[in-house]
Amino acid sequence: MRTELPLTYEFEPAKRDIPEPPVVVVLHGRGADERDLLPIATELHDELAVISLRAPTQLGPGYTWYELDLSGGGMAASQPDRADYLESLDLIEASIEAAIDRYDLDRARIGLLGFSQGAIMSFGALVELEVDIAWAAALHGYLPARYERVDLERAAGTPVFVAAGTNDEVIPATRAEEAAGRLTEAGVDVTFRTYPIAHGTDPAELADVRSWVHERV
């Protein structure tokens, strides 16, 4: 656990020692923490440094990026609370900027890895952040309804891997598929994959993510 950035985080240097390495910024799911996705992130590519950020609000033993708006019909139709969501995006951006300076990272090669609520934050980061995102892998998330096509066009051309579980009852695959479709219509370079799993990851999915990242780092 480190606290030098606006958000608490874990840092793992690139396995291959190169100047100004690219970086993957890791955003965990609701109720997890900055250590949750580290085993996945550190195996993506030997040239990637890893900054895994902790969400700002405690939720039980873990943390959350925002409170849920359940007015649309429960968990499977949830949306982010707007104020919490935007505040967390500001903290993510400030933490990325601080990490670039602290660890001498390549500003032009910033990737995102997000799961569940972290995937939703990754979609938002593509649209809201001033810092350029080179690629994003968003696993088992949805695209907030607040974004219009003109908003999504800010991410046009960015490679984005969207994954969903066909047995996922927390964030149904249809929501991830909708996100992939909306992003594609806005000119985002989307790769969409589904897996016969629930709300989690499996070896086939992670192998596809690693292969996809290797083509882009």
C-alpha cells in the first residue's frame, strides 16, 4: 500500500527494464481493493509498469468508486451516482498524472484494465479524462447511460477490449454488448468477446486479454 498519490495504490515496475515504460492503470470492482487485479495486471506484458488504484470510499472490507443509482430497476439496471462517479474520475486522472511524474512513465502509452465497476470507470475515463488513453480492457462492465454519441466520439480510434460473461447476473452480457455497440458506432476500435462464466474471469478470457494487449503495447 502506498499513499503518495491522490488515491492509495500499489506499484509494480515493468519486468523488463526500459526507460519511460508504458503503464497499465488498474481499476478494481465494487467491494474489492487495489490488490485484487494485481496478479492479472502483472502478467499482461513484461514492458508494462502497473499502477493499481484503490477506490476512495470504503465499502465493508473493500472499497467503491461510487454509490449505485438503482432507480432503473435494481442491480442489473444500475447506474453510477453522478457526483461520486465524476469525483472518482477526477481522482483517477490526478493519480495518473502524479504517477507519470513519480515513476517516469510514458505519457503516450497509458492503458487501462478495469473489472466490473472498474470497467465502468474505464469507459468513463475514455470520455472524461484529459490525459490520453492508448487502450483499455473493460471486463464485465457497462457504459453509463449519460453518454451521448458525441461524448463517445472523444474516444474514436482508441482500441478497447470489452468482455462479458453469458452467465453473469450482476452485469448481464447484454449490457456489455450494448456498450460495445455504442462505442463502435462512435468510431471506437472495439473487440467484444463473451465467455460462459458468471461475474468473474476465467483462463480463456485472461489469455485473450493478454494476447490483445501484446498486440498494442
